[in-house]
Amino acid sequence: MPSDTNPILDLIFAFSPDKIILYTDSKELIEELCENVDHAEVIVATSKPPLSSHLQRSNVKLRKTQHPPPSGLDVLDNAENIVLDFFSQGLLDTDDRVVLVIGTNIESVMCFEMSRIGVTSLRNVLKDRVDLKVIEAVFKLGTMVVREGKEGLPAGALFVIGDSNRVARQTKEVVRNPLESCRSGELNVTDKKNWNTLKEYSIMDGAMLLDRHGNPIAAGRYVLFDGDEGYSVEEGLGGRHLAATAVTAKSRAIAMAVSSEGVIRVYKDGKKVFEYTAI
């Protein structure tokens, strides 16, 4: 029910969200919100968790942050990264209605539908090419590559999704395909339990190929292209992004280039259509 004292609660009750993200180090704000909200899941992001019984409630999830939120309007620059970070962790779904509450020396409230922002906005751009659940799963797998790396060291990957026959002709085997004996559906990327295995194959030299339904076809493939064809990428980007540009320019595939510096870029028709910093 509406609050007589806190306009944030009034907005929450009026919007009726599925999930609430609370990004703050304010003990008072954390406890007041958790105490008064029981109709939605609350995700508390804080560098200083209070010792509170409210954090033990079934609808409250705690995520410890390394640093407190910046003060003033600077915190708004972090809003998209906060949301996409929780999306990549599986805490938010594409159909969720979300309220983001940021509390520092000022308080900000954002109400939105996940289908309209961030990686989920790729629905309209990519829906004619691949299964959208596959794109979301590969995005989360790419985030896993960035954060875990290879034996503690930074790692990158290149995923090429869809238009499998044409892509196979545009690539060549660098090492014997470790997925050659994989049955259709056996290691589908939409099943989270397969991610550890797929991660290890994806960080091999070369690209991982998946069909439009998320079934892995091959790993360790090099993209073939003529250096005279004039493909170009942004300054500072290398072969992985050039390969993503080339393979999507000559096919209906979607490519996702994961850099070891922590940036995920999505390519379609030879052009970058999305970019996200995962760390």
C-alpha cells in the first residue's frame, strides 16, 4: 500500500515491478525498503551490508559491490552497467518490470521494462536472424569468459551464430574440431549447465560456431577473407573484431566478439550493433 512518508515506496507500489534493484550504502534506505516491500524480489547492491534480519528474507538477494556508488549525478552513468551486470548473472529476465533505486547524497528512481533496454533491445535488431534466447545465453557466456578468463589470465572469444552452412564455407579448421562428435542439443548454449564446457572451447584460438538454435557446431575456426576487401574496425581493435565484421558481411550470421579487456561487441551485416563493458 502507498506510503505516507517515502515517495520511493509510492513509486514502487504504483509501478508494480517484478524486481527492485537497490544500489546504495545507506543502511536506513536498505532496511526501510526491505521492510516495506514483500510483493517483489529485492536485489540489494551495496559495499556495506547492514547486519539486518531483513536481508535474510526470501524475497531479498544481496550482492556485495567493491566500491560504494559515486555521489551526485555521476551515479547515473553506472545505471546501465548495473542492470546489464545483474542480467548477465541471471538475476533479471527479459520480461521483468524493474525499479532501480540509487541512494547516495541524492536519491534516484528509474522504472522500466527490461525488454526496452540494453542487450534486450537487440530483440528488434536480431529477431530475423537467430533465436533471441540464444543471443541472451551467448551474451551471458561471453560475460563469464571476461570475468573468469583462462587460468586467472584475461581471455577473449568469438562466437558466430546462425547461417551455419555459409559460415562453415567462410571459415577453416585450425585444430581438429573438439565438437565434431557432439550430438545436436547435447551442449546447447541455452542450458546453463553447459557453460563451463563451452567456455573452455570458446577461448581456444579461433571462433566458435553455433547454429541459430544455440547448438555448437565447431570451435577453433579461422574466418577467411581477402585483405583487399576493405573491412575496417575501430582504432585499437584487432583480428577478432575484423573477423566478426567479415563473417557477418558475407552471411546472415550474428557475431559476438568478446575482448580480453572486458568489452562485448555484437556484429550484424558487417557492422557493430551493440557494445557492452562487462567489467
